[in-house]
Amino acid sequence: MLTTKPFHWYCLLGAIILEVGGTTVMKLAQGWTFAHAALLGLMLMWLAIGLSYYLLALSTTGLPVGVAFAFWEGLGLTLITLSSVLILDESLTLKRVLGLICVLAGALLVHHGTGHGESPKPRPRDAGQSHISPQDAADGARAARRP
């Protein structure tokens, strides 16, 4: 795997922003009154969500999938909720706040549980080397020496 670089985190941030934007536009378009407003809203939403998935896929070339997805969903859900409160005049209840805290805590736990978001380094294997345990090799050597 490739090592994690700022590029992968920027792709993830872009994916989150596009997901939030697409979801917010979907809801806003319901209130638009010009011709074909609903269709335009759907097209903008699908474009933003499609680009979001593309950037999410790019981010996973250097981030563990679990970390990328946890942040994409966790921060996305948090920002969509804030967007719905600030832009769409929805209410923010104590249960919603507690739920968001749990989601963000879960994303952070996943991140810290996977080596700070670094992709695991592949273990090198010598070409042609047997995968026999040292104990099995010793037993085989002893058996070969017996008459």
C-alpha cells in the first residue's frame, strides 16, 4: 500500500464537503419555484454525491478504508445536521447532539485503532522461501539425520 499523504486527507475532506453540499441542495431544491427546479436539484445532488464517492475512493488509496469511511460518514452526518439547523431551520435536540458526539467519538476511535490512519506496511517475503515454522524445520532436520 501507499503511504498516507496530505493528498489523501484532502480528497477525504473534498468528499465530505461534496456529500454535505449534495444533500443540502437536495432539500433546498424542494423549495425552489422556477421551472424544472426539482430536476435541477436532483441533478446537482447526483453530481455532488458522485464526485464525493470518487474522492472517497481516491482517499482510500492511502488511508485504511475503515478510517476513510468512518470520517466520511461521521463528519458528513455532523455537517449535514449542522447545515439542516443553520440553513434549513430544523431543530437541534439534545438527542441529536448526543448522537453526533457518539458518531464523532466512534470515528476517532476507529482512526486511533488503526495506527493513526496509516495504511499497514506490506510484509516482505523472500522469493522461494518456505513458510514452514522453525519448529517444523528443526523436526524435519532431525528426522533426516536418523538412519
